[in-house]
Amino acid sequence: MHELSIAYDICRITEEHVGAGELASVLEVGVEVGVNAGLEIDSLEFCLEALLGAPPFGQAVPKIERLDGDELRVTYVEVEDGSP
């Protein structure tokens, strides 16, 4: 099940973008996945939900957009702005 290792990589990319100290403020991670990317997209989504819903994240959810082709990319990371 290489979807789990790809989900870990997506979490690592997220950490690189926001910093380790800000992972708890991540709300959503956008991912584009092509139907020909060689992944079981539902399994990837399940793995991401498990990883992003646990510490150090806690409240983040994946937003997966299915595309034609073989793309796989993180498109955005939504972070809580901390305003009251």
C-alpha cells in the first residue's frame, strides 16, 4: 500500500511549507490526483484523513481533486489565521 507512504510525503511537504510549530493550525491540504497516477485515490484519501486528523496536525482534512492524467501535486495548504 504505497498510498500511505505518499500520504506521509504530502504531510512532509505540508510541514516544509508551514513549519513544524504551525502544523496544529493547518485546516485543509489540497491535492490534485490524476486517475492514471497509479494510486488508489480512495486509499490515499483514507490515509491522509488518518494522518492529518492526528497530532501534530489534529484538525486538518484533505481536499482531493480528481483529474484526468497522471498528476499528483499538493496545490495548497489552508492555515487558521489566529485572528479572534
